[in-house]
Amino acid sequence: MKSVPIQSSDSIDQVREKLRKQNPDYVEDELPSEEKGHLSRGDEDEGSDNDGEDNVFDRIGGADQVLEDIESDDDEEIDDTTFKETDLPFVATRADQQDPKVEVYVYDEPEDNVYVHHDATVSAFPLCSTWMSDGTMSLAAVGTMLPFVEIWPLDVIDAVEPVCLLGGCVNSEDNYRRKLKKDRLKPDSHKEAVLSIQWNTLVQHILASGSADHTIKLWDLNQQECVGTYHETEKIQSLEWHAQEANLLLSGAFDGNAILRDCRRPDDAAMKWELGDVVERVAFGHHTNVVYASTSDGRLMCLEMRRNAQPLWTIQPHDKETTFACSRHLPGLIATGGKDGFLSLYDARAAGAEPTLIVSRKYKTGSVLNIAFHPNSPHLLGAGGSRGQPLVYTMTQDLNTVFA
């Protein structure tokens, strides 16, 4: 804030006007209600030897003090909103029926503290999200119970609306009516809730979304339109793009199938694995030719990427719904989380052999719904659960003896 000099020779009206220019809410919010009436000459104490200005400044600390307080508040606000070099930001969605949000958190590693930096209210109960940053901007794509994708600008604090919608109604006002009518949707829009979503990190204007309407859609953010649709037999639960081959898309669905597609050849037959239960999560193995899939009955499987064959191995890390993540920095490190509330780390470096359990612990997350390794800090794992508070797990001590 640019300082406006306040001199004791100014009239009360001049002081008030300058304060309002710096902070319009200062007089109304900061001064006690019983003192607001003293900010004019007509309200001077008749028994006082001093004029009204001196009374005001005596009560609130003087003109210099007023200015210092305002500048101090501004400095604190700037500090609160500016990322430090040690801050590690991450994005989560708050699945609150009454107040659904996309939230930008900061993990202050030296202080081991997690807090919400800023947030934005989304249109409906969130079901999935994905974050994209190219170093110049950050965007979050959010899928909800509504049949469109919201793209939110994470660099904007207190954003009131997404920068764009992918799909939805022809008339944008119809998107937020109490009852959305499907006959008003755009032809290329999803028709049901969006359950899964994933940026293509190699072609960053391309995004894939999977829906309860049994379709996978590819979106071009530059044109804000659908450029391809794949039809499946059931709801699409999970999606992932390959980290080195931009055309490969992996999906998992409620019908128990994991499918690998080459999006350059949409008419070619896709690779399919029948896993026997609802697929909760799919992912490519980093630096290997395998894919992984977890199911609602608690299994985690390793599959050969180019062969429609039996799994290389199957383990049962949890009793029910299971999610997982593969580390980019430590090849072979897999983390799993389950409805039972446990987080587990596995060493899967031995090709073709079952992974070895490193550690398994129960934290205060409730049922583990999603986990992810930090893209730049190999020793950090994030988890979100049913209790609503994200967990940042520092794995250094647990991994020192295994991944030395």
C-alpha cells in the first residue's frame, strides 16, 4: 500500500478521508462502535481543554500509529499470501455437500505445518480433480456431480467463478439451475457426473474426463471443446496418461476392466484386462513396461503393458476399496491406501515378483480416498481421507534402510 502522510494539523474530516482511501473498512471495522461518534468536531467534550483532533488521536494512538497499524496489516496480508521457497503447495477438493470447495494448501516443511492458502467454491459436490502447472500459471480441473468440468485459476485468490467450463449447457445460466435439464446440454457434453479427470502433462492443452454416462471425453482447452469420445459399458472410475508417450491413455471402470488406448488410432482395438471387480485406480509404472490397477475388493495387480495376460503378481494390501500411487523419483516404490484407514509402502523393484511390504500405519485420515507422491520432493506423500483433513507423510526414516 502506498502511504498517505497524515499530519496532526489535518482536520478530522481530512484524516477520515485519507484513512478511507487507504482502507475503506477501517473506520467502520476497526474503531469501537462507541468511539465512532467522536470523529467530528461537533462531538467534542465541552469540558476538555484540548480540541477534538487531540482527543481522537489520544484514543487511537496518534496519526503515525494509525498509519503504522494499517501498513502492518498490509504487510502481514502480503506475507500470508506470498509463497516462500520452502513452501510446498498442493490442491485438494472439499467434499462438503453444503460448501464444496477446491482448496490450495501449503505444507511448510521446516515447521511441519499444513494450512489452507486460499480456496474457491465449486458448483456441486466434487468427485475428482487434477492440477496442471507449466511454471507460468496453475489451473485445476474439477469434476463434480454435474455433467461438466470446471477449470479454476489457482493463481487467483478469491476467484468467484471458473475460467471456463468443458461441456455443460448451451446457455451457461442453465448449468446452475436447481434441476439441470439434459436436453439443454451441448452435444459434446457429458450427460452425467464426472468421476475421473486427468491432464496430459506432455500436451498440456489436452485433458481427459470419465463420466457416469459410460464415456471418456478428450478436451482441447484452447478451443474449449470435445475432440474425441470413447464409449464404454460402465462408469469410468480412473484415468491416467502415460508420462513419456502422450498418445497412451489408461482407464479403469465399474465393469472391472482396465483398458489401454492409443488415442492417435481411435479405431484400433484397445488392450483390455478383466480384473473381476470394480476398478478403483489405474496407473502406469514409471521407467517400466507395466501398468498397475487396484480394485474395490482390496487387490493391487501388476500387468504387462503390451500383453493381455494374467497379472504378473497380485497382492491384497487392504480389505476393501484400495487406491495407490507410484513414485516417479524412486522407481519401484508404491504407496497404497484403503477404506480401512491404513497407508502402506511397498518395494516393487523386483521384476515379476510380489512387492515387499516396507511399513503400514493407520493415520487420522479416516478412509483413504486418494494418495499422491509430491512431484518435486521424493520423500513426501500426500493423502486425503473421509475426515476431510489432508495428511502430509514424510517417508524419509521409513525408506532410509530400503531405498538407500
